[in-house]
Amino acid sequence: MDNIFQISLRDFKINTIIGILEFERKNKQNIIIDIDILYRNIEILDYSLIHSLIIDIFNKNQFYYIEDALDFVLDSIKSNFKYLISIDISIKKLNIFDDCIASVSKKINLENLL
């Protein structure tokens, strides 16, 4: 029987261009990413590689919608790592409202792909 583990990155702060408003297209803003990856320990999943991949994505790309950024990150992780069971990710925009944090999340189940 395989062991199942979860890697989490919490409060992962990235400064990037994301959004549709004029000021969001001109100025980088801080976002927070929280991600949980459930995987089978057939092969060690190196969290530093996931961390680097996410940084690389936001350094090389600009997104209009959080949903597009989420899908891009999910597709990149799926194509670069094996034995994944599920990925749960959220992106929070910290500076849109004064009284709350805007967030979009997505969870995908990959277990049927193993």
C-alpha cells in the first residue's frame, strides 16, 4: 500500500501583474497563494521545485483573471509532477478592497488519472 502525503505552501507572497483594472495592468500587486497537493509517495515530491515553478510562472506571465492564473498553475503542476491525487489552490488579492481580501480557489481531483 502506498503512503499518501500532502505538501502545503501557505501565505506564499508573490508580486505580479494580475487583474483587469487599469491600475492592475500597470502596477504589480501582492497576491497570496495557498496550495495543498495530495500525492502518493511512490516518488518524493520536492516542494522547492513546486515553489520555484510557481515563482517562474508569475515572473514570466501576466494574467487578467485569477481563474486563468489558477488554471495555468494547475496545468503546470500536473504536467511536471507524477502521482498527484488532488490539488487545492487559492489566490488572494490583498489590495482590492479596504475591508476584505478577494480570493478565488479551485480544487481538482486527479486520482482517476493515476
